Amino acid sequence: MWQALREELHPRGLEIVTVGIDAAGAEACRPFIEAAQPTHPSLVDRLHVVAESFGVFNIPNGVWIDEQGLIVRPAEQAQPREEIGEVRFQPIEGLPDRMNDILAEARNIKVDTRYVAMLRDWVDNGSASRYALDPEEVVARSAPRDSTVAEGQAHFALGAYLWEQGERAGAEDHWRAAHRLVPDNFSYKRQAWSLAADEMGQLSRYWQGPVPGKESQWPYDSDWLTEVRAKGAENYYPPIDL
């Protein structure tokens, strides 16, 4: 979907850069990138540097940067879809119950479909677009980063490094600390949950929770399905602030 949007808007001056955020590295992102066959830059951020630099707490998020390198919209929900069907989810025969539950909750996530129209307006009107913010408003809307958030970021980065070195237990210790310090950062949580499930033999990147028969080995206090149910799928993404 991003590729189709790039084909439409690139001739009018917009470049799209997609970034896969995954501590498992390029190979974890490769199947998705190859399936999309992008003609725009498609990067992999193993240590979540982009996420930390721009305040990305969930995916997909988008940041607008103008020709002068200035941010004109900070990180926010970025959906390339303009329409979301209202079809009720029906359990898929043969899938584990947990996966059907995950798909059902995902179906209830409220998606803001105004993003593409906003992007087109910015491409057409530049700084005169009603959606292009001045620097003061960008700063005001950016998530605050106090010492607690900075400490959580450090724990996450240390965990990513240890994971790469094969020190799984040490990585999980640091990631649990990151989750505790920055509880609203779903980027940190989804990363840890995905890798833990992978290690236990669950091949789906969307499982993100205890694997049947190995529940006692789950290293975290929560998982994607539990958190989304507690938060409410309709609250998964903050609404776009026009």
C-alpha cells in the first residue's frame, strides 16, 4: 500500500521512506520488503534508533519532514488505507483459538483513514497546507522524554544488543525494565513479545504471547492479546490531532 502511494505522489515531489523496526535484523524484515517490491528506500532499524529519535511508540507511525529537513508533523498513526470495511470477523477454521482471538481484536482496532488525504494536501500545498505544523506546535505535540523515558530507552537498546549477542536472558531482563519504565510504548513490547514467541517455536510474528505447552516459560508479565483487551482495541492508536 505504501508502494502504491509512493507511485502516486513521488512525481509530485514526495519521497516515502519505510523503516522496519526489528531487533532480529534484516532477515526478519526481508520477506515483507520483498513482498512489497518497493521502489522507495526501505530500511531496517535493529536498535529502534528511528523510533527513539522521532518518538515512535507503535506501528505504523509516520513523520513528515520537509525539504529543509524540518519536522512538520511528529510521529502519529499513519495508515495508507483510505477505507476500512465493516465486516464482522468470523473465526477461521483450523487456526488456534488464540490466533482467532488476536485477529478478532485486531479487527476492532480503530483506524484513522484521513491520513492519505492529509498527505496529499501537504504534497499539493506545502507549508500552506492546513496539516503542516509550525515548529512550536511540532514540539508541543511531541511526546515528552523525561529521565524515566530515557532510562527505558537505554534498557531497550541494551536488550537489543544482548539479544544480538545471543544473551537472551540478559536481553529479557533489560526489556522487562523498559516495559516497566515506558508502559505505553507498544514498540518495545511487541518487539520483545515477538522474539520470545519465536524462541519458543511459534513461527507467526503476530502471536506475541505464551506458546501452548510452554506457558511457564513466558518471560513477560503480559502479552499483546491481554494488553489490547485491557486497553480496549478502540484505544490502540491515539486519534490523529488535526
